[in-house]
Amino acid sequence: MDISWGSEQARKFITTVGLITSDGPNGPNVMSAEWTHQVSYSPGLIAVCLLPMHATTENIKKSREFGVNIAANDQNVLASLAGGSKGKETDKVAALKELGFKFYKAKQIKTPMIEGAALNVECKVVQEIVTGDHVTFIGEALDVKHNPAKPPLPLFDGKFWKLTEPLPKPAQAELDRFAKVMAKHKK
């Protein structure tokens, strides 16, 4: 059974917005990718799932590296612009720079990175897997920079959101009650 892009079913997932940067046969590029996931702590591994025909996919296949820039909650316009055009038809990095968005030179890879992101991770490809209609690149983190003052930009129901407040944990008495019930049912 398919879960089609943009369908009501697909829109129930909440994701962060990964701004994936690359450089290769299509030149420097940035695209928005909602399927950007950390998949290992040690070593630090991040998976990005991309369609085969994307300029970013071709760049990563050739260069074997990519940048993961988790969009901050004030980068919704940047995320929309990066996702709203094709890297094979538009020099998105040059256009975004002209619009005032800033990039910086990566330390470990040749790919540009995005200033002001909630998280920036420079990755080298350690695995490439065809996953249905996508290609999943698993990259090992070579350099990580985070901005604690910048919360990530969530995507839900086809819209960007702003995280406003954490939900409180249950009171200690409730946590103790939960622990007793769980212990009672231990296998």
C-alpha cells in the first residue's frame, strides 16, 4: 500500500526541516528534506532520504558528502525557498545569498553550510541504500555545531510550526504509581 506525498496519512508525521547542502556536478545546492534523522549516537550517523532525480542526490552520489542544517524556527522562508525550486534549474545558493541568507565554509567537507541553523552537521557518506522510491544516504558526522538559542523548525500537516512550550512531566507521586504498576507486570 502506498502512502502518497501530501496525503492525509503522510501529513500526520511531525518532522524537523533538514536543509541538505551539497556540491557536485550540479554546483553548490541546498534543498529542504523532511526525512532527516539521527540513526546512531556512536558513531554519530544521520540518514537523509531523497528522491533519485534531485540535484542534491546526484551531488552526494558524486562527492560522497553532504551537510545537514536543521532549520531554526526563524528560517521558514529559507526552507520554503530551498524546497520550492529545483537545483538543476536554479542556482539556489546564489539566489539565497542575494536575498540575504548566509552560508559559511565547512571545516571537514567542501559543501557550504547554513548560518543560523539550529544544528549543522558535516557528513561523509558511509552507506547508500535504495529505500522504495527514495535513496537513503547515511552520513557519519565529521563536525557538529549547534545553536542552543535556536529551536528547530517543525513541519506538521504540510505547515511550519513554532514550538512554544514543553509539556510538564507528571508529578512525582504519579511517576511512583506508574513505576509500581510497571514493576508488577515485569516479565
